[in-house]
Amino acid sequence: MPRAAMTGAAFAALIADLEAALAELTIAAERWDHGAPGKWTAGQHVDHIRLCMEEAATDYETRAAALRARALGPVPRRGFLENLWVLLVIGPDRLPRGGRTPKRFEAGPTPDRAGTLAALHRACDRQEALGRGLTPEERDGLWAPNPFLPKWRYTFPEILRVHAVHVRHHARQIREAATRSANSPRGEFA
């Protein structure tokens, strides 16, 4: 998805992409309690995504109130590395592996499937409702710090794209773990 498509005017397409990514994740996480030894289970991957999306929903709802009250400053300018990140990683869906997850985003040990999936979809619904209540210009002017690198920031349309990229990143990890399990001589993770 090119950078130009991460705009307030592209909101419907961004939400549709996020919902498609969540459908992929739900299918990938069918074997909820399975995971490689020492790694997250499929359910823990989904719980991690839920935590990230719930925090983003809260952050952007709070900042939308500030935007409407004219108390949110303009979108900060980006530095060179931050621009590269958005253009070369987020836009084309190339999220690298190996990043350290902040404690607040670490999954619980045994997340409940039904409750976790319901909460994940509620977090998505909150962001969709927020976006529907904003004009395209307000969506472009709504921003919050990057939850992993707080000195950087994402606009509201960009965080929707970040979510979709992040969700697909974890869906791939779940599918790869399941493939390793299926190819293991005893049907276990290697």
C-alpha cells in the first residue's frame, strides 16, 4: 500500500484492509494453544495484537477529543529514519522480526479464545467508529506517539495501516510455526 493511501480520505480502504488482516489472523490461530517451545502460542500472538489495538484505540480516542477542543498540536514533522520506516516498512508490509515487545504488550500465559477474539474485534470497532466520526482532514490531523518508539508518531490513518501490517506479521509467524509442527517427524515443533 503506497504512502499516499495512508490518508484520511482512504479510511474505508484502510479499515477494510485491517478487517481482512484480522480474518487472516483468526484463521491462522485455529490451533489456539499450539506454539513452538519457548515461543508464544497462537492465542498469545492474538492476545498481543489485542493489547496493542486496545491501547491505540484509547490513545486515539483521547487525542480525538483534544483535536476537537483544538488542544492537539499539529502533526510533528518526521525525521529521515522515521520517514524511511513508514515508506519502506509500513507501506509495503515488511515488518522485521526480532523487535522487543514492551511489557504492557506481552500476552497472558493462557488467553481465553472467545474473550480475546471478542476484545480484539471491539478494539477494531472502536477505531472504525472513531474514524467514521471524523472528517478526512481530522483523520489526517489526529496523531499519537508510536507505541514502540514514543519519539516517533503515527497519524490515525497510518496507525490503521500499522495494525494491518502488525496483524499479518503475527499471522505469518503462527502459520510458520504450524508448518514446522506439521513437518516435524513426530508432529511436534522442532
